[in-house]
Amino acid sequence: MKIKISAWIFTALATLLVLMGSCKKDGDEIGLNIQPPGDALKLAITDTITTVAFSVREDSVRTDKLSTSLIGSYFDPVFGKTTASLFTEVLLSNVLLNFGEGAVIDSVVLSLAYQNIWGDTASYQTFRVFELTDSLNIDSAYFSNRMTSYDQINELGSVTVIPTTDSVLMDTVKVAPHLRIPLSQALAGKFLGANPDVYSSNISFRQFFKGLFITADPVDEAGKGALSTFSLLAENTNLRIYYQNNENDSLTYTFYITSGAARYNHYEHFDYEHASPEFRQQVIEGDTSLGRDVLYMEPLGGVKTYLHFPGLAALGSQIGENENMAVNEAQIFFSMFDPEPVLDPPPRLVLAKLTDDEGSTTLLDDQREGEVYFGGFYNTDTKEYMFRLNRYVQQRLLDPEGEDFGLALMIPGASSVPQRVLLNGSAAENGRIRLVIKYTNFQ
């Protein structure tokens, strides 16, 4: 009986295997007998879109009301000299200042709290301080190319130092790193001889003392100098008077740069006369064809890059105005030109949509999807910046004849961060700009 049952099971299994084999279809062919050949999805990818890119000068950037300030001078081997200066008010820490009977001012010291140093940290720098002769206005907008009048003849003080972010030793006590500039006895006399009403309010004090201009001597050797970031609202950023009177021989009074103080940065690039010949030929003389090789990006009212994509219009015309065409993904890649940049590259770049021929910009729809999605962050492994441009590319492909002024590539935080970068151009031999588009055409 057991033998007969085993034989029956064997026969049944063999028959089942034959039937399964006769029903097998290639997985790639499933559904093709019910889907017309013309309806098959047309998947495509391209990374050869024609791109035109070139760098241009930035007019200026807005620099008022910043909590940090760049001061110093740096001689970049590519971009040439840049000097950063600060115009600022200083305000009363409390009103009704009274120096007392027999008062004598021992010294007046300007202190600026260090935050960062960009450039050659071993270079000596000379910082100079002058008194403003025109008032600043907290309600005004100030840009980096503006200058406010100051007394150029009577310098208030200067110091030559190597900027440092190490702690400073004062009376055997370590304090947070800061730059100290002793100011003149002439200023001390001005404060001491003022009518007491001057110190009754900041309105009165502003009329009496309009503020300070703090700058640095330009550096003359390529690769030397530095731009130092100072924290303006820090407690050890102040103007302090050390004095004595008949009752006390160790008194101080402190003026501060507060959030209510008008202030702005001025950046001088000296018309890029000290920049490299290649830079000058593209950016100053306007030879946009050199953008095929290298692109320049500098903040502080320096340099930005324009991008145009004639290849998108050509691809859009080739596809046709087909509402069923969908961009699956569009990514643009920018790679480093400098393998070993003299300054760390910016941690991020930003792309904006140009709205006219004058350089006006607005946000791209892709950026509204969120910063993580949009991208622009520096990848330390690939040494690239990547942006997603799905919406922008989709629109250009659907409307290739529509008005388009291109895109502007810029460095965010350009008002106060000096990190610059060189990028490979649109036709560089290695690491050219790549616009990679993956799309589906349902036509």
C-alpha cells in the first residue's frame, strides 16, 4: 500500500511541474499584449545640455545692523586686495555721566571682541581709528560701497598686531580674545570737557560724538593679511574711559555698540587692479567666453556668476509642448577649480532666478520646496555643490520660447563672510558644470 501511494504522489508532482513550465512568461513581456506599442513610457536622461556661464562684478551688498563685522586687509592671490572697514556709533551705558571734581582721564581704549580670522594668521596688521564728522542713522539702509565722512587728519589711534583668537592676558587674568586700540588724549579731553547735558541721553550724545571709523592699512604682498570677524554686541566690544577724581583713583565708564547703534561695513576691492590677469579679463574686461574654463565667486560686494541654458530651449522644442512630459529629476553640479584653495570654500552657495537684465533676482520655485531638497551645500567628499532644479527645468521644457533671464549663482551671507571659491566652468576639461535631467515623455 505504501508503494502505491508514493507512486501516485510522484506522478501528481511531475504533472504539476509540467503545467507550471508551460505557463511561464518572461517578466519583461508581462502586459505588452494589452498595452499598445505607442503607449510605452519613454524614459530619457541627458547631461549634455548646453550651458553658458560667466562671472560678473557685484555692485554692493547691504551691511547695516550686522551683529558681526569684518575689519582688516587681505591680499588674495586671485582676487587681489580687499580691505574691510567699520562705521559705527557708540552709545551710553547709562545716562547722566559725571566725572566728578578734579577728574583726570588716564586713557581711552577701544576694544573689539575677536570671533574668527580669515587669511594668513601670522601676518601683522595695522588698525586705525578716526572720528566721524557725519552722523549715521539707525533707520537708514547702508551698502558696502558707501562712505561716511570722517576726520582724516586727526587720527584717534592705531595699533599694529598679529590678530589672534587666543585669550588675552590682562593683569595676570585671562580674558576672551579682543583687539585693544589705545585712543588719543585729544579724545579724552573732548569727553572730559563736554557739557554735562551731552550725557543726558543718547540723542544728545549722538549730536556730540557721531561715531568711529575703524579700518586697516592695505596689505601689499599676495597671500598676506587677514580679515578678522569681530562680535559687535559682545560685552568686551566697547569704548572704555579710565579716569580718576578727587574721591577715587580707579574709575571707568563704558560706551557700547548696542543693537540700537547705527553701523555698517565698507568693503574696498580697489577695482581689482591687483587681481590675476585671467580674473581681470573675464570679470573686469567682460570676456564672458572665459567662463567656459573657470568661474569666480567672491562675497563682500565682490563677484557672482550668471547662468544661461540655451540647451534647455532646444530640448524643449525637440520634445514639443507636451503637457504629459514630466521631469523626474534635474540636478546641476558645480565642482571646485582649486584643488587646494587658499581659504576654505563657502559651506553653501545659492541659486536665484534673474528677473531682468539688471541683475534683479527672486527665489526659485525649487527653493520653496525646502533647503534640504533644494541643496547648494558643499560636499567635502566630492568637492561639489549640487542643486535640484526640477520645477525650473520642467517650465523651460514646456515653454521653451518663454521669457527667461537665466540664474544667478551667489554666496549667501555675502555681507559678512569672506569665503570665496573658484569653480570649473561650463566647458572645463575636468569637472565642467553638469545639468543632469531625467525625464519621461508620455507622448
